[in-house]
Amino acid sequence: MPQLPDDLDAVAVRTWCSLALEALGRERAEIDAINVYPIADGDTGTNLYLTLESASAAVEAVFAAHETGATAPATADAVRAMAHGALIGARGNSGTILAQLLRGMAGVLADGGDAAHLRLALTSAADAARQAVAHPVEGTVLTVAAEAAEAARGEDPDLRTVVTAAYEGARAALARTPEQLAVLGRAGVVDAGGRGLVAVLGALVETVTGQAPVRGPRTASGNAAKTPVTVDGGSVVGLPVGGTPVEGVTEGGLPASAPVEGPLDCPEDGGAGPAFEVIYLLEARDEQVARLRTRLDALGDSLVVVGGDGLWHVHVHVDDAGAAVEAGVEAGRPYRIRITHFATESGHDVRVQAEPAQRAVVVVVPGDGLAGLCTEAGATTVIARPGEPPASGELVEAIRRAHAREVVLLPNDAALRHTAAAAAEQARTEGVRVALVPTRAAVQGIAALAVHEPDRGFDEDVVAMTAAAGATRYAELAVAERQSWTMAGICQAGDILGLIDGDVAVIGSDVPHTARTVLDRMLAAGGELVTLVLGEDVPDALADALEEHVREGHLAVDTVVYRGGHQRAPLLIGVE
């Protein structure tokens, strides 16, 4: 049995993130099903899971960087990575608030992880989350966070006592949410975001005590209320709403009559809401963000702006999505912009669901330029920005967005192999037939997409796409960050590296010369078509020079050039 931590050090933070992700994964569908506020769109559990997945991945990256060292990372590095990962990966209203809660905790835990610091961290988290919401509402995750912090107050120096008290306080607060928010009371459910926070705190209890806590909210008196009710001939456990058991409610606050896989049809107070959900990351100064809050508050509701130190995560529901994005442009540099449309029908907010297409292609691309190219070809795209690889949940979301019975998934990165496999498996459980073509580079994905024919049989199409990808050798140029040994010799910081099929094959001093050398080596084995994908800072003159080089030195070889936009590598090369 592993030794239990006496304080929240880096290893404990890593364990907490892992257990919290597992907990949200188990409860995701149930949390989605009780999501009725602020929009009954059935995605709170999914958004919380994706946000925590990003936080956990950031912490794992910190540990990966220390694999060769004798000691674990510093606690400050782990908690800051957790907060940053949650910020850049936050999804929806609930995920954005969770990111701010983790950020508020990280600011204190970076200085220490004992009981006293944890108390301060819980208070800081609750305060930060409330300040981030333009119009705080009681009976939501904000209330649950505040009650958790209040319950943890005291002088007890034992970390386990503090963590357990916070969890029990959160459970009790969650049970009272239907009394505080009318829409929850009418639906007979607890707050979905609060339910997710209880799961996260429960993972913290398991981290420091070694035992998983009792699931579900508590009554106001502090006792877990469990009353058997009958559903489809079986017995489930009813959870309390307003301090007394509610008939027909399962363990987690889910109405027995509500299907787990869909949202409850219950309008929020005030009738139909805005038509769009707008989310983006924003690089901006504090004073610009203050003005942005005022402008977005006037445009819509459910406004949450979290972050700091020049990087912010913006979430708002509006009728004019363009104006919300323009406000971000005026404040700084918005990116990773996501706009979701809600259709209004009879005053209820529901998702538009058309008949699914027979087949679709989901492709991961390294920049905006290729995203546009693939979109024009009919594919659904996921952008993998430098240092921000997509998580499995993001790929699953893209598969859902493709809305097809059959999906071909092109990850275009060897490092995404397991992530893509997990996403494909999850989508299959939802009834989608998914084939994973293990493309290792964007140029292989382009080759596969070029031979895609949706009218032929699924297996035949997958075989053709796999063959096209496999017949494409790939290369990229990269800038060496430090002196190191490579298969081509010793490189120095600033050298231009030419990687062929993932291995360093050429070390050069400039991009043009290195690119020509890489092309010659690749074409020495033959080829009919060269694909060049240029980064946003690479001049067109380089593409012209490389085209001429291929034309003069390699007869009967064609060259195509694409603009990749903001991508990690200045140049991607494919040879078919």
C-alpha cells in the first residue's frame, strides 16, 4: 500500500488529478443528465471531464520532464501546471469555473501543502471563482465551493481532517442546491457543476486518506439520506433534495425517469436564453480584460472570465457571437475560439439534431491553414496547437460533431496514437463505427484524405486511405532548443534539424539549405509528388526555391504547396 501524504506535494497533486479524472469519467454521463442550469444542454459532466483531463495532462508533462532526475518536481511546478492546464483546456461554463477554482488553490498551494495552506487554498478558490462570474447565483457550484471552504475552517493541523471536512461540507451544500435555485427544485435534481466539484473533492479525500469516500450529497443535518425506490423493477438509492429524500431520484441526483444519455428538458429561469455559447482563450492585459467584462456583460449572460498573468479564458452566452469575438479582438489576441449554436424551440434550449451522415472524416491538423484545407475537403478538424495536443475527450467531441454513422479518424501524430485509440473506443460505445488510420504526420493525413471516397464501402475506403498514408514518407524541420546527441551527430542550440520519419537525419544552419538536403535524401528513394506545408513565418520565396530545386534535380516529380498557419514546425514535407 502506497504511503499516504502528510501534505500535498507534487506526487499527491499528480495522484489527485488522476483520481479526479477517473471519478469524473465514471460520473460524466450522470452529471450530463442532471444538467439543467444555466442551459439544459446535457454537457456539464463532459466539460468538467475535458477540463480536468487537460489539467492532468499538464501535470504529467511536468513529471515527464523530471523522469531522468532523482527527485520529483517541486510542488509549485505541479500545482501551477494543473491550473494552467485547466485554464487552456476549460470547456463550457462549468469547466471554466473549475479552472478558476484550481487556479485559486494553486496560488496558495504553491507556497505549501499542509493543512493550514489547504484551508487558505479552499477559501482562495471559492473567492476567485465567485469573482470570475459576472452575476453569481446561489445554488450552483459557487455555493458548493464556498461551503466546502467554510466547513474546512478551524485549527486542526491534520490534513486528512481538513480534506474530509471540506468534502462533507460540499456534499451537504450540494443537497441544499434545489432549495436555493428554483430550476433545480422543479427538475428534482442537484446542481450538476456542484456534483462535479464533489467528485473532485472526493478524489482529494482518497488521495490523502487512501479510501474512496461515500458518493453523493448529504442532507442538511449531515447524514446521508438513502431511501430505496423502484425503477424498472429494480431498487436504486434515492438522494436528498432539500434535506429529505426525494422519490424517484437515483444516487447522484438523477431523476429515475430521466435517461442518462440525454439532458433534462427543463428551461432555465427567465425562459429562452441567448442563441450562442462563445469560448476563447485571450492574451490581454488586466485593464483590457476589465473593459472586456463590461462589454460582454452587456451582450449576454453566463459570463465567466478566468485567468491572469496575461492569459485568460472567456466564456459567455450571447445572441451576437461575432460581437463577442470582436470584443476579444479589441481587448487582445483571442484564439482557440469555439462557438456553439443553441436552437430555441417552445422556450426550451435544445441541441439541433439532424439525420446523421453515412460517413465522415475527423482529422487532427497542426495549424489553421490546414484546418481550412481539410474543411474544404469535407473533413471535421481538430487543431493541435504548439504545446497543446488534443485530449481524447476533444477527439470524441469532434467525432460527435461530425454526426455520422461511420467515421475515419486521422490523428496525424505518433504521440496521439493512444489518445486517438481511446477516443475511437469511446465513440464506438456510443454507436458510431470508427476506424483509426494511424497517420503519424499531417502530410500523411492529406494523402489519406485525397483518396477518401464516401460512396464506396467503409472497409474499402479505410484500406485505400491507409495505403495512401503508408506510402507517404514525411519530414519536418525543427529548431534545436539545446545541445544534444542525435542520430545525425551533435547539434547545438539554434541549429536547424531535418527529421525524416521522426528521426533526425540532417543538421543544418539555415532553413533553405536544410530543406533542400532533406528533399534530396527523401527523393533518392523515388517519389512522384512532393507536398510542402509552410509555417506562418516562412516566406513564399522559400516554397518557390524548393519547387525549382525539385524541378531541376528530380524529373517527373510534382510539387504542391500549402500554408499551414501557426504550427510548431516551420516546414512539413511529404513525398509520395
